[in-house]
Amino acid sequence: MTEPLTPKTAVTYVRSLPLARDFFGDAPLAAEPITEGNVNLIFRVYDQTQPTRSLLLKQALPYAWRYPDFKMPVDRARIEVGILRIEGRYCPDQVPQVYHYDETNHIMVIEDLNRHLVMREALMRQRRYPHVAQHMGIFMARTLFYTSDLYLSSGEKKALVPQFINPVLCKVQEDLVFTQPYIPHPNNRVTPPLKPLVEELVYADDDLRADIFHYKERYMTHAQALIHNDLHTGSIMLNQEETKVIDPEFGFFGPMAHDIGTYFANLALSYASQEAHAAEESARASYRAWLLDQIQETWHVFEREFLALWEREGNEDWPSDRFKQRYLAQLLQDVAGFGAAEMMRRLIGMAHVHDFWTIEDETLRARAESLGLDIALRWIKHRQGVHRIEDLTQLAADARPLL
């Protein structure tokens, strides 16, 4: 069994690597644990004379470090490194650099994004970033297009898919995103004032379950492209100039709309949570308008870049302009469906998010969550009427707190 790193052994490990001489020279080193995550051991190793000169060590153990009874495959580290390297090939400015990977001890050494803030926390503070829509639209267009059958030959794609089969972490998503939130389940966590609404609008609605299970089936069978599979605002770090996508350990070949929908859903969750985080009404309205603009602008950037790549670099297997139009139209409607599933799992499933955890007033939290639930229900129930991205954001703008 792999020995878990400690602050002392993390320093020793870095010193054993050839890159340490070039990166740190003879500087005295120290290490500190990064404890925000639940799954992997992460240490920042830094120069004690210049602490901003640092690296991150990320180690995959055969369990979640915070929950040792929750067993997990160590192969997730190989998958994460492989995806970061592919993403880095096509979007080098949008992912952290991988300096080293130790397949024996399941340790990766990566760029420390110590100049960046986690996007989720930034949105809770009503921060605005001028380049994030451009960066995320480009990132999703390129990583999804270049790993799809639209670019790769049939043989190349089929050879690549088994390298990223990720059954255990995909099963986690199948359960937590697409199954448990829609039935009474012991893993679900529902703010008490919200519970009657959930029982009425979710558990008792088999049409809703059927709609969600449509996307569950697509998630399990639709190997369109190599997706991040957990592309929420907690997996994005940014500042005023840069945007970096991190933590693709859940990645596999799945439906493109899952990544796009997950990202848009987390912007919509931030929109709902501003009910508590932006107390002043005009500031709340202004920031919510900015969040909806982000969804629109990101999609427009994505669509332009994706179609330009398809026109310029696509293979010759799809000689139909009408098909391209239908492909993007279907993708947008699927974004609405996958986005709804992501929102509901964050509101009434097991894996909630800081946007709502941090609202101490239970009544206010439930009110904000009920707004998020209304957006999610509108997205899934009215997805077939989404023909432009503005249709999707209008559904969010029309939503109201249900409490």
C-alpha cells in the first residue's frame, strides 16, 4: 500500500526530484497541507525565503483521505494527469502545468496556482472577471472538439476511449447526480423548510424522474468527447488575467453537454445564492445580470470557436452543414437538461456547495435554494423550447423563490 505523504516526507520527496534543483536551488523548503478537498492528499511545498515560489504535490490514496472508509481507485491519478496533458496540448493557458508524475506512488507535482482564487468563492463575494467567459468558452470548445469523432479518426477515437474508462468515479456521478436526488434516499440532505417542496415537486413527479433518467442514460452511453466530468466553479481558479481548470480526475469519454451544463448550472446556483450573499437589492440585481451575461457570452464564444474548428480542422466524415446546425441545437438543449441535474444534486442531493452551506440562517438558505430549484425545474421541463442561449438565461431570470 502506498504510504501517505506527510509535511516532512513531502519535502524529502520534492528534494529527490531533478526538477527541485532548477525550481528551488538550495533554498530551505517547507510543506503545508491543503485541506479544502475531501479526496486527495495535497501539500504545498515552498521556498521558506520566498513563499510564493511553490509547487503542489497531489497524492491519490486507495480511499478518500477525509473519509477512509470510502474506497477509491488510485488509477484516478493517472487519468487526471493524462487529461491535464491533453487539455494542456490544446489550451495550455487554461490548465496548471504538470511537472512530474510518479505512477508507483500515485503522486503528481503540478503548478501551484497561488495567484488565483477559487471561482466559487469569488462569485460569493460578487467579484467580476473580464476574461473568464472567453477563456471558458475557448477551453470547452477546444477540449471537447479535439477529443471527439468530429476531429479524430474513427480508429484514433476508439483507441483513446479505453485509456480513460473511469467506472468507480462515473458510478459516483450516476448515483449522486442522476439517481438519488429524485427519490427519498438516506444520502440526500435537504434544508428542513425546503423538504415539503422537494417531496411535492421532485419525489412525487415521475415525469421529472423520466426526464432526468433520459440524461442519466446519455451520460452512461454517449461517449462524445473526453469530458472533465466535474466542471463546476470549485474546479476553476482565476484572477483578473487568467483562468485555470483543475481536478479532472472524474474525466472519461462522455456527453459534451455534461461539462457545459455543469458549468452553467454552477453560475445559476451562484445566481440563486445571491439571495443571501448580496444583501442590497440593486447590487444583487446587477450581479445576477452579470452572471446571466456570463452564461450567454460563454456559449457564444464556445459556439463560434467550436464551429470554426469543425470547419477548419474537422475530419471529412460529416459533409453536411445542416447536420452541424442540428448538432449545436441538440447540444444546447442537452446543456439545459444536464445543467438541471447538476443544480438539483447540489441543492437536494448529498454533495452541496459553499454557495449555500455558508448561509447560516436556515430560512434564508431554504429560500435561496428554492430559487435554484425553480431554475432547475424550468431548465429540465422547458429544455425543448431552448433554441438560443438567451432562452436558457430567460428561464433563470423568470424563476422566483418558491418559499
